[in-house]
Amino acid sequence: MAGSQIFVRAVVNNVFNNLRVDSFNTTIIGRTGDTTLAAFNPFTSMPVEGVNWKKGPSFGQPVSPSSYQAPREFNFSVGFRF
């Protein structure tokens, strides 16, 4: 057939197979969640960790199994255009 062609396409995602967390827990606890923390005025003073706020118990941990970057992936396709 005139004007037809065969094609090949290759795609590689995450070539270097880097492992990282894409979404993680960012919960912080303020005075309303822990009365041992001191109150502060955000307009006049700078909050201090451990004094005015603290990180939640799972702070920095992945939220779910899908929070990790996808592993290396190879995709190939072959076709015929006409």
C-alpha cells in the first residue's frame, strides 16, 4: 500500500529507578490539640516548635502505599499506519 508505514515506539518511565516518597503526612499539633503548648499571636511573635506547636506522631511518613514514586517501567508499541 502506498503511504503506509510500520512504526515502533518505546517509552521508559523512571529511568534511574529512583525511590522517593511523593506525598507524606504534614500534620502539626497546636494549642487546641495539646494544652501543654503555649499560645502565641501570629501577628506579633514567631511560633517555636516544641513551645507553640509540635509535629504529629506520623509526621513525614508516607500517607498510603501509593505515596511512593512508581518503579521503572518499560512500554513498547508496534503498529502499522495506512
